[in-house]
Amino acid sequence: MRKVLVGLGLLLLAFWGSNRLLRAGGPQAQEAPAIRLAPTGEAPAFARVLEPRAFRFPQDHGPHPDFQTEWWYYIGNLQDAAGERFGFQLTFFRRALRPGSLNRPSGLAASQIYFAHFALTDVARQEHSSFERFSRGAGGLAGARGDPFSVWLEDWSVEALDALGERVRLRAQEGDFSLDLVLQAGKPLVAHGEAGLSRKSEEPGNASYYLSFTRMDAAGSLLVEGEKVEVTGQAWFDHEWSTSALGEQAVGWDWFGLQLDDGREIMLARIRRADGSLEPVSGGTLVEQDGSLIALSLDDVMFTPLGTWTSLRSGATYPLRWRVEIPAYGVDLTVEPLLEDQEMEVSVVYWEGAVEVKGESAGLPVGGQGYIELTGYAESIQGAF
């Protein structure tokens, strides 16, 4: 589904510098730019996702400027030598102002806007810290490339350490918080939906190209309130690009990326409509231990909310505890947050956080971990897509 495209209707008038917005209550920095969020409507000059395509790597890990929106999304569950647990998110978004080119004749003129989210969850301290940055894709401030793969916004970056982009280094720092991690893909790349074409509604073109590394070994260090911690764990990578995606009635989505201890991974996306129903194209992917894929339709999956949490800041109430059943494949899981308050205090408020998984897989007891993303609860995302 990936991921909340904050302010996809960005009207960044007179936005010529790099700006950042830090977590509420955190260190002060430059004020965020004045941003007006407005519906973008259809952009006919941009390419649309209408049919499956062949992918080439490492080029397709990089940007696709013929399409209007794109994101590179990394999340993971980590622990230190003492077993203390942490979650992280580092996501980069690209929004094109014009199709087909990453460069303009002037080195200061931008055809792309980049923004990024960085978050750390410290389970022992029961603290979640989130940060946001914006920049124009010019003057070296922000950008992306495919060969070799990299994406960056100032000193927040992802850089490939091998030829195919299966081993990458993530770096981000904001005040007393940072991450420096190396991730190594443990399974082949997953193409979700119809060979990588992921439909968001039944209308042609409301879709994205959607690729994932669903299990990556992670190792490196975090800085949490000024304290350096060496960590290891498991991560997940999503890459999506499109021009139009959600249907007219969509208000938000519930996305699950679950890594089970038996070697299976599950991606699920429920796209919610204003009347409470779900888009019929909602579904996901079950990745088997050997990397083989099983496409899941909405009829294959049963979702039961088990409990909620209400944010005192936004007033949004989120369904944070779930029972997820996929009967045909012996899956019956309970999904619990490691910390209730993992709400992202950024331009468009959403919940994104680390979760623990328990239950059955292939009929056998299983544990696991993952992340869930819940959008459209503080406000509808219609008009932001």
C-alpha cells in the first residue's frame, strides 16, 4: 500500500530551501514550510499503472519520473544484546511537479519534491519519536538514482552496498536520535498483486507497481536520546510508484507487514471506504518459506479488531489489536502493538508501529513480529492521493 504520501497535493510555492519539522516536544529547528494540502486530481501527462511490466534491477529500485508519486519504505524490529526491543521506520517520498525528467536546466530549479519520515520506538522506555523533512530535488539536497541505487534527503539516506540493491545501508539522525543500519535481503524480491501491479480500486489505472523485500537481516546501531545501542533484527522494504491510486470513496487503509518465526511473511492491505465497506480489490500476499508467493483476495482473509486506542493529541481512535485469519493456509494470528502510542506526528497524522504476532501458521504454533500502518482515522486521506 505504501505509504502515506503526506501532502501529495503539495503546493510548495516559494519553497527553495530545505526544511524540516521535528516531533512535538522535541528539539526545535527551522519552521516547516507553509504547505497547502489540496486534491491533485488526475494528471494526464503522467504515466499510469494500467498493466503488468517487466522489471530490471538495480534500475527499478531507483526513481520512475514518468509517474507522479513514489516511495521507498523501510521498517523493522530490532533488539540489543540484553534483549531490549526497538522499532524503526525510514521512508522517502518523491512527488513529481512535472513528468519525465529528474533534472531541470538550472541546477536550482526542481522538478521533484522529496520528503521523508524517520521514527524510533523504544519499548523499554515506552517512547515513540517521529520526525519529518522536506526538500526540493535540486542542488544535491535530495534525490534518488537506480544504478547504483540510492535515495537521500540531506543526511538521511539509503545506499546500495551491492550491484543489485539487495544489501543497503540506512542512515538518519535528528538531534539525540539516529540509526545506522545495514540490511541484507534474506529472500528474493516479491512482486505483489498481478506480477507487481497492485490494484487499489476497480477503476483502471487506480493501481501502483509494488515490490518488497519481506525479510531482511538488520545490524548496526541506534542513538536513542543520546545513548548509542548496538542492535540486530529483521527489516522489511517496500517500493511503490504510481500516478493515481485510491478510488473516490476511499478514506484510508490498514496495512500489515508480518514476519513469522516459521519463515513465512504476510502482507495485507484493507482499503476502507467512507460507508464502512472495503474496496473489493483489498487483499495481500503470503510469502512461503522458500520464497514462493500466494496471492490473497479479500475473501481469503478474516480481520477482527480486538481493541482500540485513542490518541490524546489527534483524537483519532485506532484499532490496534487484531485477529487475522487465513483459513485456507492454516493462519490464525493475534497482532498486538509493542507500544500503543506509535502515532506519527507529521503533516498527515497516521499510526505506524511495531507489533508482536502470536498464533498458528500451517496449523502449528508460531510467533513473529511486524509493522502495521493505519491511515484515515485522524482525517480522510482522500485528496492526499
